[in-house]
Amino acid sequence: MIKLMTTEKAVRMIELDNVLTISADKRMSKPEIKKEFEELFGVKIEGINTFIRLNKKYAYVKLNAKNPAIDIATKVGMI
């Protein structure tokens, strides 16, 4: 299961870098995160960077230029 993060840094990354910040299950691999994200939102992903902090896994998802991150954030009511 993945969910979008809404912090000041996450919003800034959406606007400047076309990157969404998500929280994912710690056991999920990058390909699993990519597959679930693409199926859930119907977009293409350029790359994923993951890290674990305080026993939680977070991922920065860089979207393709054809799919603005701001559109997804607006669609789910984040912005």
C-alpha cells in the first residue's frame, strides 16, 4: 500500500521537480512500488529513489514530463 505525503518539502518538490513523495510498505521493492503507482494513477515513472527512516519506507517518484505531478496532487485533493 502506498500513500502520498503532504509536507512543505513534498509540495515544493511537486512544483519544482515533478516529484511526488510517497510512503510505502517497508517490504515493497522499487519495481513493486513502480507497478502499483502506475496502475493506481495511470502515469509513467522516470525513476524512484527510496529510503527508510524510523522504520518506515519513503520514496521519491519522478514522473515523466508528459504527466505533471501537480495534476495528480490536485486529483487526490493534496493541493
